[in-house]
Amino acid sequence: MDQVSSLITQPIVQFDFLGMSGILLTIIVWLIKQLLNVVKRNSEVITMNTSIISEQNKALNENQKAIWQLHDKVSELCVKVDNRPCMLKK
């Protein structure tokens, strides 16, 4: 009886193992595809963010240059005003 049940159950167990292996392989391949899609979208976002940061850096540098130019002009005006005699003191 033991040999008969072994002959019957052995192919079933082998096919179950084969089927489960196929299902697991399919799931792994699907997960890898999903991961690759996420990595691709992530690199697109990183590229966009890098370009935006570069644009913001350029704008910041231009604003800083304009502020320094304004600072220089105001400093020149202060020097000119300090060199003139004050009319209100009289």
C-alpha cells in the first residue's frame, strides 16, 4: 500500500512543486518589471529636479548680482551725500 500511495502522490507533489515554482518565477519577473518602471520614473524626476535647481541657482545668482549693484549705487550716493555740507544746520 505504501508503494502504491507513493507512486500516486509523487507525481502530484512534483507537479505541485513545478507549478508553484512557475508561479513564483512569474511573480518575481512581474516585480522586477515594476521595480524597473519605478526606477525609470525616479530618474526622470531626478533629472527634472536637477534642471529646476540649476534654473533657480541661475536666478539666485542674477538676483545677488542685482542686489550688489544696488548696494554699490546706494553706497556711492551715501558717500556723495556725506561729502556735501548739510544745509539744515544753518
